Amino acid sequence: MGACVLSAQGTAPPSRGTTASPAGQAAAPAAANPGVILDTAKGTIEIELFQSEAPKSVEHIIALVKRGSFYRAQRFHRVEDSLVQAGDPLTKNFQYRDSWGTSGSGNPIGVAEISKRRQHVRGTVGLASAAGPAYADSQFYIMKRASPSLDGKYAIIGQVTKGMEVVDKIEVADLIKDMRMK
């Protein structure tokens, strides 16, 4: 997937260049969305986070990433034809394999930031929770293919900008070497 990410409607997002102020002077460029880099055993995945669309969810994930060790040495615990999922700290220990996918940081976000604009297309990054979107915490998924049945049910927090070929190779128990801010 290239650096230009398509929106849910299939068109390129508006340019983030400078805009002229009323006085004719160039205004500062729009702030870019934050990004994370996910280093896995299979390669690197880069993700743009949608700060303005899911601010509390994105800030929660950023705080976990900035801890440095939260995602490090976790494993992907769910791999299906349509998605891969990670973010459960229990996956650091194979003795808990039967419970993988049931845990988080212990601090659910508490709001359901459901996008009316974004859809579950290839490369979409969302927050997972079996108890409902307001209970999402540290677990995230990356869509391998479009899944319209998920639209409106989970918070979409970002989009893969590089590394979808890596996502396609992920298998259950593959290691997250590190997750850091871009």
C-alpha cells in the first residue's frame, strides 16, 4: 500500500499543504496525524492514527506505546482471513495461551468513538472488545480485507500506510518486537 491512503469513499484525502490566511500570508501547514511503527517478526508495519476522529482512543493507544514495554514481546493472538489482532499482554507468556485475547491494560477507554465516515477496508486499524466498543482497551486489529459488517460497531483509530504485505504474512503467535511512535 502506498503512502497515499484512500478514504472510506475511495478518494484521496485532501492535501495537507499550507493555506493562505485572510491577509494573504501562508498559514502553518495542518498538523499531521501521529503514527506508530510496529516491528514484528515478519517485518515492519506503519500506521497513521486518526487523532481528530477518535481522540480518546488514539491518546490511549499512544500512552501505551510510549510506555515502551507494553506492546513489546506481545504476540498476535487472532489471525483470520479478514484480520489480525494483538494487544493482549497475556500473549507474552505461552502458559496463558488458552486465555490469549481476554486481557488488556486494565484501563478501558470508556467511550465508543464510532466513525460515521470511516469503513472497515483493507488496512483499517480498529480497537477490539467483545464487551462492546466503550470497553475497548489495548487490543487492536488490522483488516486484511474489507468487512462492511463491522462498520459502525468498533472504533476505527487508523490506517496502515506501509507494510500490508507484512500483515498478510502474520500468523498466530508471531512476535511484536516493538511498537513505537513514528
